[in-house]
Amino acid sequence: MTQTLCLLNPHAQGGRLRLRASALRQAVVKQAPAAVWEQPESVEEAQDLIRRLPRGSRVLAFGGDGTVNRWLPALLEGGHTLGLVPLGSGNDLARALGVFGMPWAEALESALTSPASLMDIGTVELARPQDPTYLAGTGSTCCNIPFLSSLAVGFDASVGLRAQQGPRWLRGQPRYLWATLRELMQLRSWNLELSAEVACASEGEDSLRWHGRVLLASTLNTRSYGSGMPAAPEARIDDGRLDLLRAQAMGRAGVLTLLPRLLRGTHLSDPRVSLQTFQTLQVRAHGPVPLAVDGEYLGAFNRFAVSVLPGRLPVVMATKSARFGK
């Protein structure tokens, strides 16, 4: 027999979600009396609760991208279905699932009752970390880390770290913009060697071989990252591909010119920016480059590999009628 487990991350939204726990629990009891409600205080506690479930159970996550990322290894191990009630600071997974912007009561009903579809998962295999903060607090004990939305490499990973450390009263995209301006004050670039196998050679694409200095070289599974930036507008979570977004090294003026275009989704016409789909990617950095998965900082690394696991995670997606309020 499968079960329904509702997990609220009390640390989401800078700890503010804890204050809403009682109302959320009452709504769950009303709609799904048999569901189990838990508020794990740590990643390890949450993963232990998930691992105790019968295989193929449904897990409702109350939180954002970082919340789900930290619970993801246990979800994958158990073959569980993920339903998301988006109540975090970063909600790019919610956008991909069609539940972003929905009233939380409607998102809860959808997560409890809607059927599941299979979603691709990205993984990053890490060589020895160069940063002593490596994987602090992620609950991971290995060097193969799964992600749902994005792997940020370079500038955007550094921005993500600053966003985590930013003022609690800032949320969503304003928080990332604040972090971006702070990162610009210490602007860096990284010398990378990239080698990728493209997703579909029949479409006339060749394997990617490239080296040079970059502002960023990030991988996306969803269309947006960084709390709503439409970086890969054609990306899909069920096509067996990942998207490599690469921006060449540039000065502060260039970054300030590029950022508004990235926010509008017009950045791909910039000759300094490229986007290419792939299935596997090898990266060698001449000097440690910072990485973050789904907005969660990992550390800085000299080598890593990225790959896609097609159709690996069952996820609840909002129906078209639910997305449009019909």
C-alpha cells in the first residue's frame, strides 16, 4: 500500500513558513485525512521520513526549489511521486510544473489528486572539492548530486550563494537582483574546457568542444532559473535533454547590458551568449569554479561531469484548467 506524506520545510522563506504550518496542516487534514503530516527540522530527518515510505508513495513538499533538491535523493531511491505546494523563495520547479502563482489551496488540491507525469533529472558528478564548505547541510554523502531545475556554474552560482546570505525580507527575483549587484562589485570570470555529447545528432548538431573564459556555463532542465529568469525558453522537463547556457567573459558594463535581456528572455540574440542541448557534459576548470544546484551552493571545483536521467521522477503537474483558473 502506498501512502501520502506531507512534508513542510519550516526553514523555507527564511523561516516564515513555520508560522503558516498550522493553517496548512488543517487544510491537509480537511482534504486528505489519511495523509501523514510532518515538519522535519533537518535534511536528514526529512530524508529518513521519505525512506520509510512504501515504494511509490506520494510526497507533498511545502517549500521551494532548495527544499525539494535536498529531499530529492530519497525521492528517487523510493520511486515516489512528488507533489509541490510552492511556498519557497525560488520557484522555478513550480513554474515548470504549472503551479507557480496558484493559490496555495488550489496547489494543494492538485498535488493531492492530479495524476503524475515523468520528469527528467539532471546529475552532476563532482571531483574532489576545493571548497571546505562542500555540501554543508545538503545531507549528501556522495559526489553524484541530482538536480531538478538547474546547475549554476560561475557567476550565477556566486549570485545564488549571495542570495542565500541576503536580507530575509527580500524574496524571489528582487533577492537575486540584490545578490547580482553585490557580485558585480567583485566580478570574476573562469577559464573552462567543455566537451559535450549533443542530444540528437540527427538534427544536424555536432558534439561540442570549446574552451575559453566565461562569465557562466550553466545547465538548465527547466525553462527558468534564478527565480524566474527565462534562460532556456524552449527547455522541457520530459525531452531527455539538458540545456547548456554559456556567456563569454565580459566586464561590468557588459553584464549590466546582458542582465535586462536575460530577464526579458531576449538574451539569445547576443553573440556573447549561446544555448545548446546535450545529454552528457564534461567540464575542466583552470582554477576552482563555484557550483550551485537548484539555488543551493555546493562549493568550488576543478572538474565535474553533467548528465541527464530521462523520465526518472514522477511529478504532479497542474492541469490546463487548474493553471488558468477554469
